[in-house]
Amino acid sequence: MPNVKDDVQTEYGKVQLGSFTTELGITIPNVEIAFERVGPQTAPVIIVCHALTGNQHTVGTEAEPGWWSGLIGKEKYIDTIKWQVITMNVLGGCNGSTGPKSIGPNGQPYNASFPFVSVRDIVTTQYLALKELGIDQVHAIIGGSLGGMQVLEWGVLYPEFAKLLFPLATSPYLSDFGMAYNSIARYAITNDPNWQNGEYCENPEVGLSIARMIGMISYRSPELFNARFSRETREGFGNYHQEKSYQVDSYLTYQGEKFLKRFDANSYLYLLKVMDHHDLGRNRGDWKSAIAKIRSKIIAISFEGDIIYPSGLLKDVVKEHQQVLSSSNHYEVSTVFGHDGFLVEFEKWGHLVEEGLSR
């Protein structure tokens, strides 16, 4: 359904792919990929890959701005007057693309019977969707976190497809430390009695809320939490165990409850497994051998205090790729936001993207 906002064309739709066979050899029939397409359709294409709890609504609308609307839009760092920006909801997601909530061959939602998928499956379905849209090459691919994993995988799977890769706040594989957080989140959901082995009618609220609260702690830095809340009191102390004695209690509870309205627990579980399984070097020798296959220029951005994706490994990725293309570069942004730095403070790093696109 196309519309025009401020002279910038926006389209939301779905691409029908037919049957798709995953890395594990499971065939999913009738796969569809939901997308947002913003900007002139004659302009060079930039692909955005979203993170774990993101979706295709990157730019969004005036009434409902997208999750990266501070970076992308008319006369912003990625200017939708100059560039055509396409974001696709990932395979396994819950915002229009085929996933656990989709209807399976038996006429019922897949739920926990949905096949396990990988970053490579996600990227391959995006590639197929772009081909269906008539796009054979793009100017750049950008994404953070799980989105950054996809960016690197794009470079290996389709070395000639993009001129530029912008992996943000990511790494060539998920560390054991990162997997540990995912393990706790998974335990919280699957041990909620209302999860019912994935066959729930409504989200298992307690488990999914706890999983989100765990995520919020890992995405931000201790410095930010301490500065923001400063042990501010809220409901008082010593009345009952569930009291919100401090503002940080209230904040985490609010974030957990808000998340229930927009995300599906089974999708969350599947995408956690996607992240855990990600290893650019799997069946390719090692990650350095995989990086050597990339022919696109890499402009990588890390964020200070990111405990899930520390800067060092992404810096090593670029150092390794400079043996292929010396112009590849790594930048580290000073921030107290930690991992979530790629979602905020665009004035600190948006120019790196803007300048990189124009060179």
C-alpha cells in the first residue's frame, strides 16, 4: 500500500517466495517476507537489517515513527530523497514475515513446530525477496546487533551484491557470554506454565517479561543505569516483596510489560536460537576465511561499553578484511548507552554512515 509523506514515497507489502528449504533441510511452504520501502524507486538501494526485537518499520510514518527514524528519513543521515531504503522483517519474525504465528500446512499456526532457522536462512530469503522486487544489486547494507550479523553474512553469501557493508554493534559469532544471557531468557519463557510447550493462545506474560528485562540490562551500561536512576526511591521499603522500592524496579517492570504488546514469545525464542547459532566461520574453515570472501568495503561501528559485542572482535574483523580491501574501516563511538548505542545518539555516529555512503 503505497503512500507519499513529505514528497518521499513509502510502500509496505509482502513478497511471496513459495517454498523455501532451510539450512537444516526443512522445507517451509508459502514463505512470505514483509517489507518497508522508502524513497525513490529509481534511486540506489540501501538494505536495512533489523535486530532481535526490531521489524521492517525502520522509517515508519509521521504518526508512528520507525525504530531508526532518527537515522533515516528526508534530509537525515540516510536521506530518503537520495536513497531507496528497504527493510524486511526476518524469517521467523512476528511482523508479517513467515514465522511461528503463521498458518502451517495443517491449517493451524506453527507455534513451536516452526522449523529452526539461521542467519544464513534469513539472508537467503531476503536475497530472494529482493530478486522478486527486481533488485539485482544494492549500494549498501546496514544493520546492528542481529542485524549486523546479517550484514556480515550478506557479504560472504553474496560477495558482489553490495558495494558497502555497515555492520554495527556486532561480531562474526555470538560469544558464550552473549549466549548466557539468551539462555536465561529462554529458561524464563519455557518455564512459564502458560508457555504450554509453545502452544499458547496468549503470550506467556511472566516469562516473556522477564526475558525482556534481562535483555534491557545487557543492552545498556552500568554507568547509564547508575546515572539515570541514582537509587531513586519509589514505593518505599519493607512492605511486601513485590514492592517497587526503587525507580529501576519500576523501569524494568514497565519495559517487560510494554514488550508483551508487540512481540511474540515463540518468535523471540526462535530468534535467540538464530543468534546463538550464528558463526560466520561455520563450515567455512573459520571466521577469518569467511571474511576473506567479502568483496564489499566494510565500514564497521562499535559502541563503548557494549558487553554483548565488545569492540575488539569487530575491530579484528576489519583488520582482517583490510588484507582484501585496505579502505575498510572500524570506528568506536564513545557512549554510556553500551550496546544500544546503535539506536540512539545519531549525532555522534550518523555522519560516519552519511560520509561512507557518499565516498
